[in-house]
Amino acid sequence: MRIWNRGFAGLLFLRWEKLANIFSFGAASLAGLSGLLAALLHLTSGTGRPPAQIKLLPAVIPYIEFTARLDALGALFLLIVSLLGFALSTYSLGYAKGFFGRKNVGLLGSFFNALLLATTLTFVADNIWMFLIAWEIMALFAYCLVTFEHEKRETREAGVLYFIMAHIDAGCLIFGFLLLFQASHNYSFESLHAIGATMSPAKRDAAFLLFLIGFGIKAGIVPLHIWLPAAHPVAPSNVSALMSGVLIKTGIYGLTRVCFDFLGAPPLWWGVTVLTIGTVSAVLGVLYALMEHDLKRLLAYHSIENIGIILMGLGLP
């Protein structure tokens, strides 16, 4: 139950900021260790046995099941979010003291925990509905954290830009998954495995482009990166690190899952497109960083550069 309760730890002590700080970020640190252990156990156990499906909540709405499944790809990204989540939560125990007396540390801790939880659920989601719900919750709490110091005009403007871009990417993902559902007549990820082989080339290409835009916005690829340099500087430092280390990597996870698991063997132009976008993102990320004097905005552009390098690896034919 720790994974569900950790997001409420800070809310229990809203009026006692020291206790809220210890309980919220302490719970996040413990949850990070738990996730790290689970990911390592799965990755070191071999690939012989199929991943087990776990029902997180009873199905209260027809056709919508809250199920999770951990496979090798999900375990790799779970390892990343758990390791960084543990490190940043431990760091936040000291960092959050700077907000004592002027901001609600309990809310900060709760939003931080909720974002880590939603990101974790994104990596272990076993069906379309679960993935999209976790994706939207992740976007919501990322917005809450970006606008945590909302009394500043720059912060509010960055939050609005992020919110708009997050819903554009969600819209693209919904249409992309609808194309996959039309081909499979099932929303479970298991049924979507290599479903691209049964789709017409036009629909398969359309799905690829929709997912490339949707996941590309979250990853911060050029020219869809505009939200990242705006949101990165105004967010609290622990949140900025979480955005660069974890949040934008959800776009890489989604693109990898869709292209290599669902859509099957990609045509050459898919790889060339991803390789080109990755190269442009890497080069422009470095160039923009060289012109920056604001440290956090500089790090945002370096994050875009790193995403570009990852995409270059994914797109190599």
C-alpha cells in the first residue's frame, strides 16, 4: 500500500511543515528504494518467464481495467525513475526547508509524490486506458509543480504554456491509440504486440506520426521543445531535476514501446525521420545552451541535447 499512501503523506501534516517535509519526502525515498529493488529483481531474473499482470483497482467502469505489468522495457525505465526518485527525494528533505514559512511544504511533497507515482504507473501500465490516465495525471501534477510559486507572472505563463503543450500531446496519443484499437479491437498492450502488421500502410504511418508528435512534445524534441526552457527555470530545483531526469524520458519510453513493440519493423523513412529530428535537437540544444546565462535554462537546453542523442540511437537504420 506504500505506493498509494505516499502521495498523501504530506497532506496529513499540512500545518506542521517540518513533519510534512520528513514524511512526504521520506516516504518518497522509501518508495524509490522499493521500486529500485523491484526493477533490479526483474531485470536480473532473466526473460524466460512472462511478466505477471497485477490488478491495482477493481474495474468500476466497463472496459476500463486498472492493471499493471512489468516487462523488461518497463523495468528499465522503472529503474531510472526509482533511482532518481530516491536521490531527489533525499535531496528534497534539505531543499524544501527553504520554503518553510512562505510556501506549503506539505503540498509540494504531495505533488512531488503524485508525479513520481503517475510516472511509475506510466511505465508499468498494461493497457491503453491505464496508460492514458496515468499520462494525464502525470501532466496535471507536473503543472502543479511547475506553477508552485504561482505568485510570479513568469511562472504562471510557463505553466499555461506547459498545460497547452501537454494537452496537444495527449490529443495526438489518443488518436494514435484509436488507430491501434481499430486494428486490434482490444485495448490491452498484449493484444497490441506487432499489431502494425495488420494495419494498412497509411494508417500505420499516420499512427507513427501521431505518436512521434505526442511523445516528442513530452520528450522536448525540436521544434516541439518550447515548453521545456520556459518551465525548467521557474520550477523548484528538485522539480527541474525530476523533469530533466524522468519526465521527458516518458516520451522516449512511449516512442520505444510503440515503435518497437506495437507497430513492428519500421520502414526506412521512420528511422531517417527520428535520426534527423534527433540530430537537429542535439545540435540546436548545444547551440542554445551556449547562448544562455541562466543556469536552469541552460540545463533545459542540455536536456534537449541529451534527448536528441537518444533519438539518434533509436533512429539509426
